[in-house]
Amino acid sequence: MSSLIQATPIFLLVLGVMIFIHEAGHFLVAKWLGIRVEVFSLGFGKRLFGFKRGDTDYRISLLPLGGYVKMAGDNIAEDRAGAPDEFLSHSKWHRFLVAIAGPVANILTAIAIPFIASMISYSEPAYLRKPATVGLVDPKAAGARAGIQPGDLIVKIDGVEVPTWYDFALREKLYPGRTIVVTVDRAGQTLDITATLDASLGADPVGSLGVRADTPGAYAVVFAVEAGMPAALAGLKPGDAIVSVDDFEVGSDLFGLIKRINEKPGQDVALVIRRGSETLNLSAKTVVGQDGLGRLGFRPDLAGVEMITTPLGPRDALVYAVDQNVKFLQITGAAIGQIFAGQRAASSALSGPIGILDIVDQAAKQGVGPVFDLMGLLSLNLGIFNLLPIPVLDGGLIFMLFLEWLLGLFGLQLSLNAKEKMINVGLVLIVLLMGFVFYHDIRKRLVGQSPAETPPAVTQPANANEGK
């Protein structure tokens, strides 16, 4: 909990930037079209402070979970003077441009962040862009139980092609605890293998086959250490290279490392680590996790992996940035499809402020780069969410404009009463959705559960966190 409190300023900064970009989109297009903007607010509710310039009051308001741009004459329930600078005095086309400008600003930001970052400093494990040829199989995980073998080329997951390890890493997370068909190429023969994926423990379970690429020259290191847990008390630090656990030489075998710790709940474990030029012998007694397995409270990762570090040119950077966002949308769409198909609980795919705070906390611990990556994903989410056809959202206004245009083709009008009812329904839906995500955020993260510890997919796509 203390780490979440420490991450709150970063959370507010990240959220504030995303909200500012969204509202700036509305504001700039409205001003460009000659619409008078009365209020530009970051936050809702009571005005805390701000300044007025021209017709606009720029303010910071009490509740930081959103923002708004108040334009003259934009409320259908209020009397209007009919002045040319009022929102409703403008054409449907102008109102559409104002409505869509906020989501577009967020989507462009989501593309701009990886675009700029990849031209400044691009770093990625080389194997992620290679075919998903299995190098290591966790002997106690789903892949081994199903019969997946080293040397198998994973071609599809649940009928969806996964041409690279990166695609595989994204796709396998969608199926925690589910039985799916994994298509592999084994020595030129195509096999459909039925596998029930493992589900990581924690607030938001993700699926894992327990397979990863062969990475010659790689070795296990400590990625993060949980305060107050045995690993921290024993003196383990991020960046330590793990040479052995008891009599097991770790090398790059994260599965073997985790297996040895799992097998000793409540028992002492001897660790040999390398820290710089020093070799240290540490001992720690594991705690018993919710699954009955031993845990030390650290997150392993691989170092020494071949990396691609050449900054990208503008064309390649743009392709990369668009590709990242498209893949994320595809995965998000697949997860939403699973919700409607009854294959996934909505609570596992939706996060509210507490859940986002937790994600920001994890990103902040990894450095500035992951925080910017997260800003891009949040910006994309904000833009797409606001395009949903729910009144009170931008997509709801666009939907009503479309409905007005369609009815106008037949000489009909959308009545004021109908608009008010649609807005009221939209408001109720948003309130219910907010209540839903708040409730599940609290239930998942504050009632005796701890978030799943999952290394970043871009550095270790296989599930390398079971049972530290």
C-alpha cells in the first residue's frame, strides 16, 4: 500500500497529461471553428484555482479523474441566445469535428510516444521479432502437460496466427485457465495440440503455456525485490545475477529457478549470486504462497539477451508505432469479445483508478521509459473509450449527430425530450460502470489479494514469475 501512495503523484501526472491532451483537442478545434469556450477544466466539481484569459476560465477542479471543456450554448436543456459563436449554432459537421477531436488527440499521442521514443533510443530483445520456436519448456507447466517440445514452432494460438514471439507473448495472456488449441510445426508436420493454459495468481490473471525462446548467452538476474519479503531480508538486490539455487546451476533457466523455490515452501534456500565482481552466498527461508508453493518475493528476468538497439528512422519508427497500437487494439478487442462470449469476467479486463495506480506503480519502478509506454497505452484507451456510442461520451454525441442526420433524410427530427432521455441513460451507464470498476478494484487489490507479478512482456514473454 505504501508503494501505491508513493506512486500517486506519478499517477496524477500521467492521468493529468492524458486528460489535458484530450480536452486540448476539443478546445483547439472549437476555437478554430469560432466556438466560444467558457471553461477549460482539468478535473470535475469545485474550482480550486485557475485564471481567466479572454472568454475562457482555465481551471483545476477538485476531482482529478477527468476533465471537460464547456462551450457556449452546448447544453440542450439551457436557453440559448442563438449567437453564431454558440456550439449548437454550428453545423453538424462542425460539432462532429469538435466531438471527435479529443479522442483523435489521444490516439495520435499514443502513436507519437513510441514513434519519438524509437527514433531516440530503440531497444528490444532480438528474439521477440523472430518466429516462436520453442527453446525451453517448463516441465511443470501447461505446455509440457500438453506435449509441446523444444524445437516446436508455434504457428497459431486458438486459431490466430502468431508469427513472432512478440505476437505469441501478447496472445497467450488472453487465456488464463482456458483450454485452447495450439498449432505447432514439428519437423515439417503440422500438429494441433490441446492445452489448458496456466493462470497466474493475483488480481488480474494472465495465461501461460510455460514455454520460451532459446536465448544463448542469457543469464538470470533479479528484476525487482518485494520489500519485507525473504529475498529482501536476505539482502537480494535488483541487478544481482543468480548463479545457483541450492545445487541447481541456473544459467538462463528461469523455469528451473522458480521450480526449485516452489518445491521448498517454508524451507531454507541457499542462493549464490554475482554482484559486480563479487560472488555472495545468501540464505533465505521461503514463505508459503496462496497456492501452497514456496516464494521468496523477487521477480527474475533475463540479462545478456541479444538486443536490437539501433534507433529507427522516421519511416520504420512510424510503422513500429502504428503496429504497437494496432496489436494492442487487437488484443483488447479479443478480450472484450471474450467478455461478451462469457469466456472472461468483465472485472478481469477492466481497471479503475486503483487498478491504474497499481499499474503506474509497477511502471515507475522500472524507469522513465515504461512510464511513457504506459502513457501511450492509457492515451489509446482513453481515446477509444470516448468513442463508444454512449451519450455523455464523445462517441454518444457523434452517435446523436448521426441519428439527427439520418432522421433528417426523412424529414424527421430528434426531439429535445428524446435527447434528454438518451443523455440520462448514458449518465446512468457511466455511473454504473464507474461503480463496477471501483468495487472490483477494491475487492481485487485491497481485500487480501496482491497483484500478479509479471515481468514486462517486451523483455520476457514467457511467464517467468510463478512462485518466486
